[in-house]
Amino acid sequence: MKHQLLILSAVLIVTSIGVRLAGLARAFPVADSVASAAVVVPMVSAPAIVATTATPSVHLEPAPSQLTVRPMLPAAVERTLTNTSFIIVNNDTGEVLQERRSTEPVPLASLTKLLAAIVVVDHVKDWEAVVEILPEDLREGEKVVDPGNRIRFADLFAVTLIRSSNTGMMALGRVVGLGSKQLAEEMNQVATTIGLTTTVITDPTGLTPTTVGTARDISIILRKALERSEIRSVISRAEYSWPLYAPNGAILQQKKVINTNELIHPNALGSGLTVEGGKTGFIPEAHYHVAIEAETAQHRRFIVVVLGAKTFDARFQEAKALLEWASSIMPVPQNNT
């Protein structure tokens, strides 16, 4: 009997302890939370943590072909620049190295003649023909040729581009069968064909401020013009001499002009650079422009366009600073020997 009572007491004690422990568990559920965390943490995968905490540039940077970071202009070059728009292009690759306001349309002035020259080359029939300058050709500007002058077509083409003759450009258009309006229309067609959407030609000489384009446009026009040997051979010359003829074919006199592009002259650029061709422009509404292609001693080619420089000399100083900077940042080709 005593044995049975002892067993019953033990059962009651154990039951009581179980009830108390259950109550404690309900009152303090911390152990359940810890247990739950111990289950969840191992299920969090490492890649998910890396993806949410890693630096984006490590995994999300664009492909190299999409990168658009350009080298900064040094302070010395920045100080040279006035309130101009400009662009400098690696002409071997088409890569824009630097630009500023290069898509802002401005009056093109005589840079327009580069586009006119492309059209004239497509229409000329006889480069050796002697043509006469007529009164109807006369336009304002420097009098390189005058009404009554008789000159070979090839010489007229050269002095028109080298000395930026407005009268000469009108005579060229007339001789190839294009009046001022027709020449302007064909220039606009060429601009559209080569992908220029902001160039608008209202006058083939560039005298009117309604003839507009951008620095980017001019860099493309210059590249296209230099593809024509007839143009490249002319706008790469520092000076040019030619004869004027009498009606009977006799030579009346020899004339000479100096290129308006001062950077075309020997030793005008440092760092082993030589100018391969270019053009200048000016009207009061536009200020001073220059567009040139230059080549380094390692045969790297650059095109630089400066539009709207405040003075005659400033355009050349700015273009020179940009060209010398561009040549300095390009690696020297290594010979594979």
C-alpha cells in the first residue's frame, strides 16, 4: 500500500513540474525565436547578400564600348578657351576626345565654302578652262579677283578656298551651271546625305547669318572635304600663285595669296604636329572660326573645330592648345619587332 502511495506522489510531482515548465515557456517565448532564427539563417544564400551589399560598379558597369568617360582638359588649356563652341576628334577612329556646345547652331561664315567646294567638284567639267569673272559674281569681302579678270578654273577654285573669296565662289558656281540658289540647294542635299540635321545653307558664301551649323557638323564636313584630293591639295597650302590672262591667252600678271589659316604655315604648331588642311571663317554675327586637320609625327590625325572665338588670333590659339593636348594624351605606337 505504501509503495502505491509513493508512485502516485511521484506522478503528481512530475505533472506539476511539467505544467510549470509549460507556463514558463508561454510566458518567455525567447527560446522559440532563437530556434526559429537558427533555422532561417542557414537558408539565406551568400550570393543574395553579395548582390544587395556589393558596390554597383563591380557588377553593373557598362561594356567598354558603351563607356563615354573622356579625359579632362588641363587647366592651362581651359584658360586658353574663350566663350567658344569646339570639338576635337580622333580622325582615325571618329572618337570625340572633347567637345563643348558642339551641337549649338551658329552662323558658319566662310566655313560654308567647304560644303560648296564638295558640290563644285562634283560638277566641274574642265579644270584647265580659262574663265572670266563677271560683274554679277561680285560680292563683298576681300577682292582676290575682280570683274574682268581671266583665270584658270583650277586657280579660281584654289584662291577661293585659300583666301576665302566670296566673289570667287559665286563665279565657280556660275561656271559649273549653278546659280546661288541652286548651289545652296545642292549643298543642303549633301548635308542631308551625310547625316547633318542642323546645317542650313541659305547662301553658298556664308555671308548671311542664316546659314548655320554646328561644330560637330563642320568636323564631318571637313572630313568629307578632305576625302576629295582636289580640295585637300588646295586647303593644305600656305600660299598660292597664279597668272591672270589677256583675252588672247597671254599672261598679264602673276598674283599671289597667303592662306587665311595661320596654323597652316610651317612651325605654327608644336609637338611635331603639321596641319593637313583647314578653313577659316568670319562674319560679325559669328565672330572667328577655324576648322583644321592635323597629323602627329606618329601619323595620328585629329580634327579640331573652334567656332565663335572673340578675336582673329584667339581661334588659332585655342585650336593649337586643343591639338597639342590631344596629341599628348595619345599613346605612342609600339613597333612589333
